[in-house]
Amino acid sequence: MNKRQLLFLRDVLVYTFTSFGGPQAHLAMLLRDFVEKRRYVSEEELMELNALAQVLPGPSSTQTVVGIAWKVGGLPLAIATFLVWILPSAAIMGAAAIFYKTFAGRNQIAEVLKYIRPMAVGIVAYATYTFAVRCLKTQASVMLAIGSLIATLILQNAYAFPILIMMGGIISSAWETQPQETELRVKLFANVNRRKVSYFIGILLLFAAMGALINRTSPFSLPVRLFENFYRNGIMIFGGGQVLVPLMYTEFVEVKHYLSNTEFLSGYALQQALPGPTFAFTSFVGGITLGNQGYGLAGQVVGAIVAVIGINLPGLILILFIVPFWEDLKKITRIKNSLSGINSVAVGFMATAFILLTKPFLGDWMAYGLMIGTFALLYFTKIKTPVIIIIGVLLGLIF
């Protein structure tokens, strides 16, 4: 690596430890540090990469910073950047999963966490509200959100998510796209390298098929199925971490019972206090899952690694293979129009998760007050999520 690329990795490391606040705050930091200060890319290039990350499934912040690295130093720098960006927070969350049982057995820890759990639900409520305000701008989008909310509450099946996401994209694309778009789309795709497209689609499908190919009685069955679960979520999740967390709660807690509501909310609260990508939360979920199934310490480490790789691999593959085609693809309005329907369906998923998350607090008025207070702090003030989590910890220590 040359000097500029090493400097870029150093800046990514600083970015990793200072990037609180989710994708929107992350973009502002990239604009300030990577565009205005260092000029690794132009503002126009950054905005295009961000737009591409919004269109693709997967972790938008991760895809954006990896896309910048690809432009600066190609594939080797992109892979190095991904590791620098994801490893610190994923390692912390994995360690939290490993030591969770030790500390959770102590009453002092339970007392500290009792305030954080309802506050984490308040954070989910605020994320649902802000995402809904941004996405639900038409009557059709509102109907899609309500429909997905009702469907997921009734079905509560993991396979409902990809089906509803696909239906939302098809409906909005068909509803909003003009007929003249078809001829333009044919011309654009005529210039696409079909070999490369087939290659990355093949990689996506190969990993997705692994879970079905392994016999469930095999000792390696659960880790492989867990990889498939996270990989499938990585393919299907549009909208970043605020959509990932509700989907994981419904699938892994409500449907598959891999971990408890308490475990999930405790891990989510910790992740909110850390910088870096929200998708690192999967490290905690994977570690707890294999720990609960009796795989021991080594199994928890494997679970954390499998979860992080599985959830991030689709987005990483997509951004590295799609970036060269983006100049053409961004002209196709049918692709952009499908995103509005997908996001509308995601709002319904988030609302479903919020409803399910409140169930354990039924009749607990203090918990309801903390949820409302957390929402109000995020809505009416500029206090950031990590500060709110610290407030929750202090309340637990004092009271």
C-alpha cells in the first residue's frame, strides 16, 4: 500500500471509533473528513455511493465507506477498510455475548439493565417514527406499511419478510414507473457485462444454499443454518440498522426462540452506546444463540464470527460488483421506484417489532414512562442515543 492508502486506513480507524448516531450522522462525518478535509472522493461521488447503498440491501454505512475505499485503492483497500470498520464494535459485542451469562446471573447487573431495556424499546419507537415520516409520503406507501404490519403480526414467520419485501418493491415499481422506461432499461442492460453479473449472483446464491444442503442432525448444522439466517437477512434488508434490529427480533426471538427478549434488548442497548455500524449487533446475537444451545465458549466465538460475516457478506459483494455499473443503473427509475415500496414494507416490520417488544412490559407503567421519555428526548432534543443509554446505566446504579 502507498502512503495515501495507509493514511486512508488511519482515517477509517478514527472514523470507526467516533461514528455515533447511525447512517445519517455517518454520512455527515464522511462528507466532512473524507471529502472536505482529505478529498479522497468528490462530494458528488460520495452522494452517488450513498444513493447506491440506499438502493442495495445491506448495511448502508458499511457499503458507502467500502465504496470510497474501492475508489481510492481498489479491492485490497476495500477489504482492509471493511475489516477496520467492522471489527472493533463486532469484537466488543461478541465479548459481551460471551460474558453475558456470567454477569446476568448477578442481581446487581439485572438492576442496572432494568432501566435500559424499556429505553431500548423507546429508541426502536423513535427509529420507526422517523423512518415512517421519511418513507410514507403517499397513500400507496401508507397502505403497504399497514399491510405488512398486519401480515407480520398474523404470520410471525421468517419467510414472510422476503416475500413482503419483494411484493412491496414490485407494487411500487409498477405503480410509479412510466411505460417509456422499458426501452431505456433494455439499452442500458445491453451494455452490462453478463459474465460479471452471473458471477456475483452465483456467489450470493451459493452461500444462501449452504443452510439447506447441510443435514440438520450434523454437529455443524446450527452454525451453518445460523450463517444462512444472517446471510438471508443481509440480502433482504433495505434501510440499514433501524430495519435490521426489528427483523432480527421477530425472527430470532419471537419465531425461532434463539435468545430471550431480555438478552436481545440488553445487547441492543449496549450496541447503541458504541460507535460503528449497527450491524455489529449481529455478533452479540450469534454468540448468545450458540451459547444458549450448549456450544460452549468456542461455539460462541464461532457464532459471533458467523453472524458478522453472514450479515455483511451480501452487501459487501453487491457494492464491489455493482459500483462499476452504477453510472447506468442509477438512470433506471424502475429500480429507484421499487425502493419506496420496500421501505414502506420495512416501516410495517418496524412497527410490528415495536409492538412485540412492548409485550414483556405489559402493565409496567414505569417501563412505559421510560419508553415515552426516551422517545421525547430523541424527538425534542439533540441528545444522542449513546448519552441516553449512559443515563439509563446511571439510573440503574443510583436507584
